[in-house]
Amino acid sequence: MDARNAIDLQIMWNRLIAVVGEQAQVLIRTAFSPIVRECEDISAGIFDLRGRMIAQAVTGTPGHVNSMAESVGHFLRHFPIETMKEGDAYITNDPWMGTGHLNDFVITTPAFLRGRLVGLFSCTSHLMDIGGLGNGPEATDVLMEGLSIPMLKLIDQGRVNETLMAMIRANTRLPVDTEGDTYSLAACNDVGVRALRAMMDEFGIDTLEPLADFIITRSRAAVLEKIAALPRGCWSYEMTVDGYDAPLPLRARLRVDEAGVTVDYAGTAPAVSRGINVPLAYTRAYTVFGLACAIAPDVPNNAGSLSAYHVTAPAGCVLNAQRPAPVSSRHIVGQMLPDMVFGCLRTPLPDRVPAEGTSCLWNIAVRGEWVPPGAAAPLAFALAITTNGGTGARPGLDGLSATAFPSGVHGTPVEIAEIQCPLIFWRKEFRPGSGGDGETRGGLGQVMEIGTLDARPFDLLAAFDRIDHPPRGAQGGADGAPGCLRTASGRRLAGKGLHVVAADERVVVMTPGGGGLGDPAARTAARRQADRTGGYV
């Protein structure tokens, strides 16, 4: 390949990232659900005709992006390339072929240029309610968790499958929002198709194949070069999480060799009877994200860079749950996996990995009925208020406070939550002293006190962790503060399960702090003073 051709391909690669960025922004701006509009709980990307992800939008969660990378291959098995027509779109929310639970819809759309199929756009977003028991861990199988959509054609050459849309509307407590979010997903793919056509016309190309091969080959080579500089060997790590009825041990063994990096979760606890189990695609998604953060953070995420990482877990364990296991709250365990990866890498790469953090989102999932201003009758509401704890301390840097890592989603603004439902936040503030002490300190959690102005009770679908087993410090650092869920009167509530909150009660949510890193005695006097001045301790 001559230098000019390589430069042209690099420019087109950058433009392709801009195309999927536009695709993602359309999804965010047109979505009905606040968790998409405000928190960007999405993924968007473009794939070649072999189902390889060649570019992803810079926004989006690793759980969505990296499991969506696998889902397009499942779409191609059900809808072969030769059967696709211009104007088609396909949909599923199958947890084992999508992104891990039923609340995520995945839509894939073929892109045509002058009558010829040139690529595929895919996207995912979280929908607030798809029926069943709701977005909590209470179900004992996936059939109880809500509407299940197998691989189906949503749009056939421009004509919407009205029967399917009627089924979707009939199986949700929020029919307007759910229908709107479905169309939002389809619309963002259509915008991606138009932007791709414009790009290909501008550069005078009629196929993406040379560009796809360039992206994937260069990305894989860049990751393998990073891996070649690592020490060879095997390292292990263990973590205990709260689980549902009993603590769950997670075990990982990481191997670095000439073929890449392999993470095996043999020895991890079996799947449980409640919905905190994790499909393997979601396990892979967060594991490879952790590997990428530590090993090759500057290499773009695509099929090439992902191909250097390999993830296995025994069938039937909590990280490779088999159908029909309940999986609604799969993020509780799945988002711990970057910490597992970092724990394995702490010996060979001590200057690159942080201490344990809160890791799993502390989403405050609520539902009930209320009478909004101007409404003549009570309306249903269902909302996931995204909140976060502290991240682990980093080499040379303190952890981040009330920050979502590894998911990357934004916290739901209080103002948005309060106009979507009758809840009111009486308090939302940092939790002083919650970050683990160390040479670098863990990030702070937060404290929220939540009640209702409506004379009605509401349901809290609790799905919280790090209460009995807080984030651990490393290299002599102290543990972060454990999470806590209680009423304002002091009654402790279980971290997982359905709680009915009376109209005159308030719930207090205290998210965990991140673990500290290094000997606390080595923390500088200037940092100690900054902690006191800033109210961190």
C-alpha cells in the first residue's frame, strides 16, 4: 500500500467515526426515555457485510457497544445478506443475541448505495419498561422479565410491521415512550445510512471492503504490538460480590502469550435463581473493555482491536448464564469485570490499574402512579434514575467521585427525574469520607434522600451491590465505604428486591466509595490539606 492510499484510508476512517457519531446523536436527541436522552445509555456503530464492527460512536456504554458487536452476526444468521432489501430494518431484545437483558432493543439496518448493499448500521438503547416484573432482579426466569422479541423484521422495504408495534405497545406500562424509543432507534440508523452515502460519494468509492480491511488489520496489529510489550505469564484474581441471597465468588485467570490475552472465569459461582445472572456476550463486553483500558486505550474499538482478546466462562456459571435464567439486572455483576481484569494485571502492570471502585451502577428504579399537573386521571410512571459511587484510586491520581465507571453513563439530573415522576430529592450530596484512604484516595460516593410529593406509595426495585462487600483498596490502600439503603427513620432495606415506599416515607441511598491505592502514610501533606479543604474527609 502506498503512503497516499494509506492517508486516504485514514481520512475515510475518521469520517466513518463522524458518521456513527451523527447516528448516535440522532438517537440521543430523539429518544423518549431519560436514560437515553440525559444519560446516553446507548450504542451505535457500522459493520461490514461480514458482520465485523468497523467503527463505533464515541458515546455509548461498553456493555452495549461490545455486545452489539456480536449481535450483528446473529442478525446475519437469521437474515442472510442476499435476502436484505433497501428499506428493511431488523429488531431483537434477546438477551443472548442482543446486549444482555430484555430492556435493550437492538435494531440493525442494511445500507444501500445506488441499489447495492454496502454495509450495516446497528444501534441499541435502554427502554424504561417492557412489561413483566419490571427492571429489577425479582424474576426467577427470563420469561417473567418482560416482552421477548426474537429476531424479527421491524420494517419491510419501508413498511413498518404494525402487528409487531401493536405487540410492543400492549406489553409495556409506557406505550408512548416505548413506541417512540423504537422509532428513535430505527431513525438513527436511517440517518447513518444517509451520512454514509454522502461520505462514499464524496470520496468516490462504491464499496467499504478495502476500508474495512484497513481498519481491522491496522487495529489488530496495534493491539498485538501493545501485547507483545507485556510480560508473558498467568495471573489470577478473586472478588466476592453481595449476590442476591448469598455472596458470590468471582474468579478470573488471565494469560498473556503471543496469541493475545485470554481471560477465563473458571471457578466462578454458578448462576442463581434471581435476575443478576450475566449472558456471555455481556461478560465478554466488559472484560474486553477492561483489557483495552489497561493495555491499548489509544486504539479505536472495532472488530480488529477486539479480536486480540479472548474470554471464556463455564456454561451455567453466573457469568455465562444459560436460557431461561433471569438476567434483568445483569449489570450488577457484569460491570464488576473490569475490576477483575485490573486485579489480574496489578502484578505485571502495577502503574496502570486502579483499585476497585463501585463499578456497578446504582440505578434507582422506581414505578407507580401519579397525577401530573393538568392530568384528569392517574398515569403510570417507570423511571431508572442513574446514580453512581466513587471510582477506585488511580496510580498518581485520586479516584473520581460519583462517576460511572465502567459504564460511562451520565447521572440523571435531579430536575429531569422530578418532572418525570412525583419523586422529590430532598438531598443529593457527596458522601464525605467514603473514599478509601491511600497514597491516592478513592473517589467519594453520594447520599440521596428521596420522597414523594404525591399522596401515593411508590415501588423501589432495588438492585444494588457493594453493601456487604465494599470496593477493596490495593497496595496498602483502605477499602471504600460500603453502600447502604435505608429509610430516613433508620430502617435498613435489603440491597436487592422490591420495596414499597409509603407516601410519608423517605428513602436514603448511600452509594459506595472507591478503594484507596498505596500506603496512606505516603499521601502528601498538600493532598491531606486539600482533602480537608474540599470536605472529602
